[in-house]
Amino acid sequence: MTSPSTGNKTQWSLARRAARMNPSVIREILKVTEKPGIISFAGGLPSAKTFPVPEFAKACATVLANDAQAALQYAASEGYRPLVQMVADMLPWDVDPARVLITTGSQQGLDLVAKVLIDAGSRVLVETPTYLGALQAFTPMEPDIVSIDSDDQGLRIVDLRRKYQSGSAPRFLYVLPNFQNPTGRTMSEARRSELVAAAAELGLPIVEDNPYGDLWFDQPPPAPLTARNPDGCIYLGSFSKVLAPGLRLGYLVAPEAVYPKLLQAKQAADLHSPGFNQRMIAEVMQGGFLDRHIPTIRARYKAQRDAMLAALAREMPGQDEVDPDTRMVWNTPEGGMFLWARLPRGMDAVELLTKAVEKGVAFVPGLAFFADHPDPRCLRLSFVTPSVEEIRRGVAALAAAVRESMPVAA
Ligand SMILES: Cc1ncc(COP(=O)(O)O)c(C=O)c1O
């Protein structure tokens, strides 16, 4: 057989934005963790045990029995009307259904926002650290991404004001107030009200990403930023963490000034999100199912978080050291899926990963989540997919790796 490429002069010239699409650093790093038998704290996946399979089976049969032709047909880009209405009704502020757009996961919301709001060279403000998938969605549009210093209450308003003023008006601030990915931290009420007031004063639009807000452990987080200033914010929500990510459904709520453009960008991207899946989710949600289902996810994830906190306190070396710089420190997330830790001075999370994997446990080094000035000592631990027993064994293995890698005191 002759090669079809003989004499082929085709020249593929990639767009500038394609050059910016790099393989996820995390995926590359995590290839080493795919060995069988590894206990993984690395994944960003919800626990598959939370997927309501019997409810989906029933909903699937109902949709096919009652509405198969419409469910399998092309449909409106805005989304399946009953689901749009359910989204508007469940959000904690007065949402006009005409401002809701059903998306193919909230990841698509980030992509549409990037296409509609970012030009090459536009400044975009983000928290330090921030969600890697957002950086991946924004970067191809060639923005200048500026990190705002953050503490355990969220981003610092002083730094926001300083960086806002240090260049052209930013197109938006991207922020995750609830159980943030990667840190698990929650923005305090005081910080939220200060942020919304500062953004309104500066005229700075906010993109609020909230896939984890329902997964609180002891008390619900403070009200979303968007509830406080709907005209100044785009809100992104998701069904991935409360129902199932495989259906790829999320939503956004956007003010009139940008909604039509986001809708047009969506039409260009995929015409609409799968109508069949939208009907399934609407069917499952009938009769307040989420109000019964979400508490079971919260209870499961809280028990897993507690198991990880207890194991860390028990196993990590040097916990009686007074200087936090000489021992591993971690936070206590009040919801969500992730815990954030920082290694003792002189240690590097990427180097630790190799040793940890040898001992049978994996995590994500934190550096991938920084738009600039990465902190090599940070790491993200997911506590939702391994069992409590695996959490115990995994943390013991991680502690052994830390112990062996700790710099010897002078
Ligand atoms: C902060 C954040 N935003 C958005 C997403 C995307 O979620 P999905 O597209 O499944 O709704 C994720 C997924 O992990 C996330 O952590």
C-alpha cells in the first residue's frame, strides 16, 4: 500500500492560542500515580458512591416513555425550560429565568466567559492559588493573568485594589468563595461584603464559580457574591458535584449586558447541552430530591474529612514543633472535597510526590494552581474518593515520605 502522505505538502499552521494550550501539568505529574494499588488523594473527582443510580434509571425510562422525540431532537441553546426554571428557583436570590443559560458543565461556562470577555493582553484577576481548569480556559485567549494575594479568608482586598490600579482595567475577577479548589477555604462574610463593595466601587466585574457551595459540613456558607450584586457578577453553577459529572451539565446566570453574547458563544460551541440529560436531571430533581440527596453527600464527605484530619494529626512528624515553618501544616475545610497543606521549610511537593508514590500514595503538588509565583511547598489532598481505611493507610504512607524527606535540623 502506498503511503497517503507521499508528496503531501499540507502545512498545518497553528493559531497563537493553540500554542498556549499546554497539556495540564497535573495530568503529566499524575501519570506517575496511575500505578495499580496507589491510594490516591490526587483526584478531583466526586465519590462515585454518591451518584443516584436508581433515580437516574427511573428518570431515563420516564423521559424515553413520555418525551423521547423532544429529548432526542435539537433544542434551544438556552436550555430545557423546566430545568432553567428549577435553576432560577433554587438559587438564593431573585433570578430571572431569562438570565439562566444551561451549560455543558461549568467548565463550559468558564470557556464561554473567556471567549466573550478576554482579548489578547486583557488583564484578568484571580485568587492565589486558583482552579487550574479556569486558567486553562482563560489562557488561550492570551490574557495577562494577575494573581491577588489571598489568606485563609479569601483574597485580600488591599492587594486587589493595588493590582486593579497597576494597569489597564481588568476584564473581570475570577473567584471561588466556597470550599475553593484547590485550597478548600471559604471566603468569610466580612470579606465577601468588602469584596462586593470594592468591586462595585471600582466597576470591576466578578465571575463567581460555585460548584461546591452545597457541600457544607456544619453550616451553610455565607450568601453568594452574585446575590449581593447580580448586575455586577456572572455566576457559574454545576450539577457535577451534587448529581453526576458524567452528564456534563451546569449553568450560568449572567446580567443582561453579557447574556446575549454568552448565548451566541454557546451556539457556536455546541448549539445546546444534551436535551436528554437535561430532562433526566429535571426528572430526578422533581419533588425536592436534592434536599434529600445532598445531606447524604455532606455526611459522607464530612466523615472522610474527619478521618483525614485525624490521620494527619496522628501521623505527621514534628507536630509538637512550635514553629509552623518546621512542620507540615494544613487547614480544616468546612465543606467541599479538598484539604490544603504546606510542607516544612526546605521541602518541595513535586520531589515529595516521587517518594510518596514509591510508598503507595499520591497527591497533587500545589504549584499547578498558581498563575504566577508558585509555592513549591503546597499540596492538595482530596478526601472524598478513598475509603476511610485507605485514608488512614494513605496518610501513614505520606507521613513516612515526609519524615524521610525532611531536612535535617542544623
Ligand atoms: C472550581 C471548579 N470549577 C469548575 C469545575 C468544572 O466542573 P463541571 O464542568 O463538571 O461542572 C470544577 C471541576 O472540578 C471546579 O473544581
